[in-house]
Amino acid sequence: MNKRTRQVSYFLFSQYFSDGLRTTLSILLPSLVWAQFGALQTGLAMSLGALNVSLSDAPGPVMHRRNAMVATALIGFVVTFITGFARMNPYFLAVEILLFSFFFSMFAIWGNRAASVGMAALLIMILMLDRPLNPEGVIEESLLVLAGSIWYTIISLLVSQLRPYLLAKQALGKCIHEIAKLMAIKADFYSTATQLDDDYRRFIAQQVVVSENQDAVREVLFKSRRIVAESTQTGRLLLLTFTDVIDLYEQIIAMYYDYSDLRDRFGKTGVLEKITHLIRQLATELDHIGLAVQSPIPPGKPRSLDPLLQALKQDIDALGDQEGSTLVLKKVLVSLRTVRQRITTIQGNLSGADIGSQSDRDPEYGRFVSHQVITAASFRDSLTPDSSAFRHSARVAIAMLLGFILTKLLPYGHHSYWVLLTISVILKPAFSLTKQRNIERIGGTLIGGVIGVLILTFVPNKTAQFGFMTLLMLGTYSAQRVNYQVMVICLTPFVLILFSFLGINYLGVAEERFFDTLFGGVIALIAGYAFFPKWESEQLLSPMQAVLRANVRYVQLLLDSLLGKGIGLVDYKLARKEVFVTSANLGATFDRMVSEPKHKQRNEKLIYQFVVLNYVLSANIATITSARLAGEPVFYPASYLRPVKRALFMLTESLQKLDKTTEKAELDSGMQEAYRPASVTEDASLLEHLQFIQQISGDIIKLVEQVS
């Protein structure tokens, strides 16, 4: 299966497509059914309720999805009722827009799922602005929206009951797919045709994506009782596969070498290109595994890569000493064999090999996921200008009120609420995200408008137009969580065709929608820049501290292993997860910073070096520590401990420079060594590796001194 075919298959069997299909049918059916009885407006109100609840139906444990959908349905009913009456007086409506925009934007303090509930409340408020209703009609509309919300909730929960493992399979398959992409990027480090700086930037950006997908899998797997607590073959397979995939990911991260030196020494021999090709083949095999996990198609026979590994070994042996020592190339070969073995193990599990019993599983999965508690106290504590959620909520409230006032003062068309809709979906906590959304929204609206006009102009048949509208709906709801611009491109012609069916001139609607989108985008961009901005350069300190804390813990585990102390597998995996997550968070913050105005960026080159050095550090720690988890504890002499203790000291000093509140006792923890006699022979390679870790730690503290 070639790459393009795999991409199409991934999409068709993904959670995005299945969610899009379910959402499209749930929204479309009420309108179609009621239209048959001459009550299209009734069906549209129910469809509006279904659309509203679909926003909060993000992937995750069934219990969390159910709670979010129920909350959205009830809040949607209340907001519809209040807005229906408030719109009868523009002053009351202005107050509602100001207060609701702030209140529901504050839901972000309770996590992404709560934020989606708040976003759904704003959406229903905005869409109700266009409904000319009398008091009796307001009550009826509110009940119909509630009925549509309940309809969607029932459909969603019923699908989850009928296919309980589908979401977990899709999330795991997507995670494997993104790790395969990461491995393909790693292949470019060995190619002389790319720039190392570009490779690092792409690698760090992909690490962010992988981290997000790993968190999504943990949420679905570790918080689902059916998978963790109940002993089923499918549940054990999913847990075991995810565990093996994380170990594989660590192996990919740990494959660090001095790529610049490798290119200089072996670039002309052709062996690096063969390494690049082999890594890409391994990435392709991993990609096939991801597709097999999430699709009902049984996995095909894995391709044997032994001939490529053997050929690479022969090429390395043939070099001899003509290019200097080939030890580093042999280490690369060993790492590639390990990766291949891990992939083979995962393939064996999927093919039906014995995967153990319930007792074989780790009983502490709950420690690997965070638990968000929704309390009124956390809301009150966030009502301060120091809170980023408070600042963003105030920004949204002011921008929405400004947009509402301007649409009342300026000669606008019948759908000026599109300005508020644009503001609500474009304005994000980070200015870089607001700018990106702005570009995607305006560009997508323009492209989608052209597509819609072409369809309505050259395809006059109403049945064909309805077919196009259905496909565009499917594209809209399939892309809403994966590609915003594609969603907008599909949404705009869908809206134009819908208005055409309602007897409204589509050319006028297209023109109005584009200018409303442009106007709302300008307001959102100005608000993001002028109203209580908090630039990413001002927030880098926290993720930098988090990365240092995670690496301090990682180095401490390495020191414990060299001292002969046993390292608990769960403790090691928790420390490893913390390194992965904090590194991804820092990389995401850095990417957002470099997308902000140039004069708002600070120390971007130093921060980039800090990100890369911490990646290099954690990769080298993982290389040594992961290999020492199995087997009996071994004590090393002081010459081996010294560079690790110095590295630990420099990292803790770096942390103290960035975080003055760090207590000295915390920094000194683990620095004392109980004397133990050495029980190993000299290992020059290991000692060199430990000294390199010390060197990287020294480079990090130098960077921190410049930044701080």
C-alpha cells in the first residue's frame, strides 16, 4: 500500500471521519424528517440543538463525553431561552453578550472539554440572534433545541455502546501514525540533503503532535473501566500495544548521535543514505501497524527488512578504518535492529499472539493521567488579571461587545451575527493562534465561497445540490478537529447551498459572509494584540522550569541506577512521560512565540538552543537508563558517578536560576552518595556517554545564565 492510499485509509477509518458521519446524520435527519411534514423550521431548531451538543462531544471516556453533552444540552436550553427574550431589547442583548462571552470563556480553566461546553453556549447564543421569535416562540424554540440536543446525545452514546472499543482503536491508530511521521523525520537527520536546523524544528514540532495524541490515548484507555478493569482480549491488546508503542517511541527519541559529525565523516560514503532509507522503511512498517489497529482490515504480512539490515552491516564493515572509527555506525545499526524488533513484537501481538492475562497488567494506570476537578473555588481563584484565562475571557467579552455595537451602527445585512461568530472562533488565548486562525478563516471563506457559487451556478438540479451539501457537511464535521481551514472551505459552500434552499439569493449571502468574516477577523486580530495581551516570550519561563525539573528527575534516576539502587518500572515510566510532555509543551510555546510579531520575541535563538539541548540530554539519559531497567543492580565506581552528579548539580542550579522559589533542600535531594564498592569492569564507552551528559548540562546552565 503506497503512502497516498494509506493516508486516505487512515482518514476513512479515523475518529474524525466516523464522528463527522455521525454528526452529519444527527444534524441532517431532524430537518429532513420535519420537512416532510411541512415543518422545516421545527426541524432546523432540533438540528441546531444537535449541532450545539456535537461541539462538546470530543473523543474521550464515555462518562466524560456523557457529562459534557448533558451539561451542553442544559446550558444550551437556558441560553436559548434567555437570548430569545434578551434580543427583544438591544441594550439587554448587549449586556448578555458581554457577560456570557466572559463567563463561558472562563470554562477553559477546567480543561479542553469544559472549554468546548463554553464554546457551544456562545455558539447557540450567537445563532439565536437571527431568530425573529415572539415570547411563545422563544419557549417553543428552547424546547426544540433541547430535544435536538437529547437526540444527538442518545445517538452518540448508543454508538459508543454498540462499538465500545472503536474510539480507543482510532486514537491508538492515530497515535502510531504520528509516531511513524516522527520516525520519518528522524531519517532526515542522516541525510546530507537537509539542513539540521530545519530537521530539529520539524522534529520538535512533530513531538508536540505526538504528545497530544499520546495524551488522547491515555485519556481513552486509562479512564475507561471497560478497558482497564474488565478482563477482555481486546482491552488487553490495546493496553499492551500502547505500552509497546511508548517503549518504541522512547527508542526513537534515544537514537541521538552527533549528526553533524556523521555527515562530515560518512556523507560521501553512501552509507548514511542507506540508513535514511532503512529508517523510512521502518516508519512505513509502523504506519501499516497504525492503520491495522484502527481499521477492520486485517494486517497484511509484514515486510522483512532483514536483507536491508544485513546489507547495511556489510557496508559498514566494508568501510573498515578508511573513514576513521565506524563504532558510531555500528551503534546506529544496533539501534535500528532494536527498533525493528520492537515493531516485530507489536506486529506479533496484533496477529493474535498470546498477550498475557489480567494480572500481567500494570495496576497503576491512573497515575499516568491527570484528573480535572470542576469546582467553584477554581473559578473564583482565576478571577484575577494574573490569570491567562481571565485575560482571554475579558478579551473575548470586549471584542464580542465591540462587534455587536459596530454591526448595529453600520449598515449591515441580515446576517451580521456572522461577525460575532467569526470573533468567537478566531480569538484564541495566544496571539499567534489568533493570527493563524484569521488567515485560515478568511482564506477558507474565500475559497469555499467560490466553490459554493460555482456549484449553485453550474449545477441547477436541486437533488444534485443536496448531494453536494451533504458531502460538504460531512467534510465540515470530519475536519473540524483536525484541519480548521479545510473545515471552513467545506462549511462556506454548505451554508450557501442551505440558504439557497431557503430561498435566499446566494450571491448576496456569499458577499455578505466574506465581508462579515473579514470584519470579524480584523476585530479579533486587534483584540488579540491590544486587549490584555500576554506574549509567549513572557510565559516561556514556566515550561522551561518544567523541562528542567523533568530532566533533573531523569538524571536522578540515572544516578540511582549507577549506585545500584533498584528503579521501579512505574516510577521510570512516569519520569519518562514527564520529560516527553514538558518537552512538547516547551516546543509548542516556542513555536507560538516565533509566530508572534518580531518585536515581541525575546531570546528566540537561545530558547531554540535550550529546546534542542534538553532533547539531546533526555535522549542520552534514556539510552543508558532504559537499558539498565532489566537485570541485577550493578554498582559503579566514583569515576562513573562524578559526571552524573555534576550534571545533576548544574541542572538543579539552572532550575534555581529560573525559579528563585525552589528550596535548597529540593536541590540537594539525592546528591549524597552512600559509598559502595565497584562491581563492574571499566566501560570506556559508558564513561564517555556520561561525560557527554555532563557536557550538555553545562551548556544548558550557560544558556540559562544568558536567558535569565
